Amino acid sequence: MDKNLIIFNNMTRLLRAKEILRKNGIYSQTVRTPAGVSKGSCGYSLKVRNNYERAFELIKNSGIRIVGASAVDYN
């Protein structure tokens, strides 16, 4: 399974990242971070189904701190 979750340590960073993705035409969804991958997390993450690599790079290059990334099945 490919990575689809970008993890942050606070909601402000998550919301800033979500806005950057929106402005670049990438849909993301705010979801609860699963307990198994939530170390250092604020409890919420962004789920990105399409263009994950581009989304990750956009956020990283904007200077927003990312705590981690994970592959999670939300089906």
C-alpha cells in the first residue's frame, strides 16, 4: 500500500498545509491519526489519495514541519 497520510504536530500546520494543497488543486481530507502512527502527532492528519508525492513535496518546500507519513487503509 502506498503512503496516503501526512502527519503534523499541531492543527495550525495541518490547516496551513491543507490550504497550500487546495491552492494547488490537490484534494486532502482531515482525518484522525490512527493510534499506531500517532507518536508526536496532534491527533489529526491529512489524507491524500491522489498526487501524494507532489502534495508531500509542496508542504515540505513551504517550510511546514511534517512529523511523519504513513500508509493507512480507510476503506
